[in-house]
Amino acid sequence: MGRALAVIIWILTFLSVLIFACKKWWFPPSIVNHGPALDRQFMITILVVGFAFTAAQVGLGYMLWKYRDTNTGARAVYTHGSNKLEVLWTVITAAIFVGLAVMGQSVWASLRLNEAPPGSFQVEVVAQQFQWNFHYAGKDVLFGRTDPKLIDDSSLNFLGLDETDPNAKDDSVVTALAVPVNRPVELILRSKDVIHSFWVPQLRFKQDLVPGMAIRVHFTPNTVGKYELACAELCGQLHFKMKSYMLVLPEDEHKALVALPQAEFQARMKELLDKYPLPNY
Ligand SMILES: [Cu+2]
């Protein structure tokens, strides 16, 4: 029985490692400038914890095998363990964990702890149960005033955009995200009701949208295409339906799109969503 358990543990360990090593279920390729650094950091982390996991499980199997019931009548003995060893492996584990965190910090900081570069393309993202709204500033590059009192879903004013504000005249609110390629993009993330989470796997970050907050994130996409955008926070009964697309467009195509008035913007967006296929994973 002891031997069988040991072998089962080894087989399970081998299969678990295989799932990661074969890379069949891996991330889609990144499409942002910070992607390679983040992927490298992820790889280091998974190699370190993968090695620790394998060593621990192989050791566990070895102990099961060695100390199995052999019917020799030998008695179990009590041992208090070794304080020295306990301290040693706790210190080593702590050092590895803190080391990995410090290494990852620089990638994180470069993305999250500084402001978006000047000239970034800005989009206001307003989430609600259960849809994504994207607010574009239009030709004047100025967002129109919004007021929660003006929110009226029945007249499709999901954001409470103040139509009397001159800056709002050329604004568009549509249900998909379009950003230019090779230019910094800044998203201003808000929520109208509960916590949602903005997630495009190819962007290599996930960010909550929290009611009452305007959370800013920035990135520079480098590959033209259409990508799935999902809500990654269980936000209610129809959470699974809360999805959209992010289009990364060539500069001229993007420029022409965001200059369009609302209705034409929406129509052109539909055409573009049909034009670009989803990448196959
Ligand atoms: Cu949601």
C-alpha cells in the first residue's frame, strides 16, 4: 500500500509538471511592450516554485516508500524534529519569496506606479451590470462633462453625458474599445454599480473597476488585431455575458474612426470588428 501511494504521488507530480511544461494551455502571445519583461518574471517564478513543488512531492513519495508498513513489528518512534533545519528552510523560503517579489516589483512599478506618457490616447471605461461602455473624447480630445444625475439607461445615456456641454458634442460612447497601435494608451476605469474587472489576456494585466474611483492604467499595444475583453470579477447573474472586444488599429484607421460622430462611429466599429479576425489560440 505504501509503495502504491508513493508511485501514485510521483505519477501525479509528473503529470502536473507535464501540464505546464507542454505549454498547451498557455497564455496567448502578449501584444504590449511590457509583456516580455512580465512573462520573463512569470517564468522565473514558475520555475522556482515548480522546482520546490517537485522536490517536496518526490520527497513525500520517498518517505512513504521507505517507512511503509513492512510487517517486521518495528515500533514507531517519536521525534521532536530539528529546530536548526526548521529555521534553515524557513529562512531559505522567505529569502526566495521576498527575492521574487522584489524582482517583480520593477516590472510592476514601471507599469503602475508612474503616469501615462504625455500624448497618450485616452478612453474612459465605464462598467455596469452587465456591459462595457467606452467613452471617447472625439476630435477636441476633451471629455464632455458627465453627471450621475443624468444617467438614463432607457435613453441609452449610460454615462450621464451632459449634452449641453460643448466638450460633449463630439463625444462617442460605444460598447467596444478601439486603440491605436504603437502609441501609449491610458484607460480611466470607473464602475457604476459593483466591482468589475478589466481583462484582456494579451495585455498582461487585470484591473478592478471600483465604484466611486477613477483608476488609471496605461500600456502601449504593439500588434494590430482584435482581442477578447472580459469582465474578470463575478459581478452578478449575467457576469458571463459581460464581454466585449478591444481593437488595436493602424494609426490612420484609428484616427478616422475616433473622429466620427456617435452613430457613424458605432457603425464603423461594427465593420472593423468584422474585418479583424480573432487570433486562434
Ligand atoms: Cu462585470
